[in-house]
Amino acid sequence: MRTALVTGGSRGIGLATAHELLRMGHRVIITGRTESTLAAAIEELDSPEHVRFLQFDASNPEAAQRALGDIEADILVANVGMGFAGSIARTELDVWRMVMDTNVTSAFVSIRAVLPGMLERGWGRIVTVGSMSSHEPIRHGVAYTASKHALLGLTRAVAADVAGKGVTVNMVAPAFVRTDMTTANANLIAAATGDSQAGAESRLAGLSTIGRLIEPDEVALEICGFFLTEADALNGQSIAMGFEKKLE
């Protein structure tokens, strides 16, 4: 039984991944912003005796560093993320910093916390959760696109650092997933265009090559695929889900 740390694990992709990790027989530590959402998540999870939670604000790097300072984990799923719609002219500096801290710096802090132990033990698996914006820009999504590009760069840089040391670092990058963030994006589109919420959600689904929203469980299965022995040779990869990744 290994220990897995899932940041942003109280809902959506993170919660689905925690379910799958428990099914695989691992212990799980989930992080979240509020105690109430974490408590609700633990009640929903199978094998709650193998789950613990950490509460902190991932947009605050110092708070995250304090919370994760003594964590030992064999597996890390860096899933914390937030969206923000805005062109560069409509993205204030404080918003830019919050998006970067939440989507990139939180992963940096999490990786720094668990990586020394992984290297010492000679085994570790790190998966960051990117998006199609890690590879393709989204109009009116300057901060979000920049943060997801940066997260891909961080993933590949750490993968290069640990190559051949028993630790792998990879990314799963889905198109729009049926999560609260996607619902919020659909609401913003509906407000801006006068479309219905369902119509706006259909627009987002239409950006995927599969013509629908991806389910959190589908992303969780891709993430957990990296933890199988057969995936030992995968390092520095970004697995695209629901979109065609251009050659780089």
C-alpha cells in the first residue's frame, strides 16, 4: 500500500482520482480550501479509514508550504486549479498572480515537498493536471492559458531532473471536463452571449474532438494509468484527452 497526495481532491477530477486510488489499494491524502468540502468528500469516499485531509488555500504559497512541509507521499496528483476568463487588458495584476499561484506555484510547492522522499526511496510518481490550454491558447483566457503552459513546462523540467532515478513526472491534459469550473465557464459565456447555460455548455463540449464533455472518472483513469508498473518508462509526457495535440 502506497500513500498518494491529491491536491484539490475534494471534488471533480481530484475526488474521482481519490476514488480510483483507494480502489487500487492506496492510502490517500486530499487537500482542499474548506473543512466542510473536505469532510463531505471523505464521507463520499470508499475506505474512509485510509483517507486523511489537509486544509489550506492553494493560492497562498506560504500556507501550502507550511501544510505540506512534513508530508511523505509515494504518489502526487497536482490537481489544484482555477479558471479565469479575461483578455490581457481585463486581467489585473492581482488576478494574474492568484491564477499563477493556484495553477502553477501550488504544483511547484507540492512537488518540492514530496520529491526528496521519493528520490530517497527510489520510487515516485507525479502527475500534474493540465488542460488543452497547456498546448493551445484560449481566446480571452490569458492568465489561465499562460498558467497551464507554465505547468507543462514545470512538468517537463522536473521530469528531466529526475530521469533515471526511479521517479516519473507526467501530465494529463483534458479538454473541457464536467466540473464546477466548466459550469462556471459556461455561465460566463451565457452571460456574455445571451445564450442559455445548456447552449453555452454545448459550445464548450463542441471544442472537444469527441463532441462532449469529458467525465472526471475518465480523467482519473488516465491519471492512475501512470501508477502501473507498465508505465515505468513514461516520463515528461503530456497525455491529451479530447483534442489533437500538435507536434512540438
